[in-house]
Amino acid sequence: MTKLETIQRDALSLPREELLALYRTLRESLHSPVHKGESPDSVAEALRREEEWENDPSLGLTLEELKASVGR
């Protein structure tokens, strides 16, 4: 098992709150610039929606619900 596989396995076994904390830390560590074609407003909106979902996961869709909504 590679180091990455070990980290992934261990991360996925964390309780939900700890996994979300790890996710936020990794996301913030990337400091990725806005990609070509993305406005700062669209990035801000995506981050707002993400925070909203983190506070109320019932707002999200399962993969199956998403597929059904696009007719797949």
C-alpha cells in the first residue's frame, strides 16, 4: 500500500466532523488562484454554497439523485 493509499484509507475512516476539518485544511492549503474563465463572484458563490451544504447536508443530492435529475 502506498503512502497516499494509507492516508486516504485513514482519512476516510475519520468521523464526519474530523473529515470535514481535514478537507477544509487541505482545501485552504492549496491557495489555488481563480481559474481562467472563473470570476471571483462565481468562486465566492461556490464557497458560499459549499459552506451552506456543510451546515445542512440535507441540501445536497446523492449521486443517484443527480443522475436522475439529468436523465441518466
